Amino acid sequence: MECWTCERPSQGVCSFCGRGVCKEHHQTMPNLVALFEAKDHVKKGIVVDNALFCGECQPREEPVVLEGLE
């Protein structure tokens, strides 16, 4: 796979969109990988800090309503 920006060999993959990224062009950002409700009914999330990010895709800051999921 090649880096999306410079087309040299990539060393990783964007955690959000799957584009290839090299060490020179990569960025990092926290990535929410799981949501759950704890035994005390508090909703919690598992977040990975410093997840690879291509800098091109645009993860949304606000949640999106997904119709039809229960």
C-alpha cells in the first residue's frame, strides 16, 4: 500500500478511513473503538489515544443518528 499523500510505501493505515500513511505524513487523534453500558448503567467508551490519522478524512465531531438500529 502507498501513502495517500506522497505515494511512497505506507507504514500504517488511517484508523478512520483506511488510507495508507507514511511516517512523514501521518497524524494522530483519539479513536473511540467501543461503547458499552457498565453494570451501574453508566455509558462508557474505550478510546485509543494516538491512533493513526491520514489528515484527509473528516471524522465528525458530533454523533450521527442511525435510523433503524435498536
